[in-house]
Amino acid sequence: MTQSEPQKKTSGFMKALKPSAQLAAVIGSDAVPRTEVTKRLWAYIKEHNLQNPQNKRNILCDDKLKAVMGKDEVTMFEMTGLVGKHLAQP
């Protein structure tokens, strides 16, 4: 690539998004990229010991996470889809 070529656009994952009030209770109210949302969610899950001890791929939701996820237990794969509904353009 030469210096005269235009730079690539940043991906959608890097675009800062505003969390809903329910999600903000878990990760904070700052607008952040999806990658940072996932990092902060995992930090919260580990800090509060919310992984299912029998199956570490499942997350046991406390009251704050249940407000975001809508149920008592979710898989780590479900989590990203459910969290996406709580993110909006700032």
C-alpha cells in the first residue's frame, strides 16, 4: 500500500455505542465500542463469580444482568446477541 491510498474505514465494532440504562448499570454509562462492552461484561461476570461452575460457558445472571439478558442463565454465545439490543448510536 502506498501513502497516497486512502485509509480503510473503521469497522462497526469500533464505533462507540451508548448503553441502555439496564446495561449502563453493569458496564457504566460511557459510549464505548462493542469490543469494550464485551470486556466490561466479562470483568463484571468474573468479579461477581457468575460463571456456572458445572459449565463455564454459561453465565448465571444476578439482578443487574437479568435486566439486560431477560433470563436467569445464558450461554456466552447468546449473551452478545442479547446485549446488542441494549446498544444504540449516541
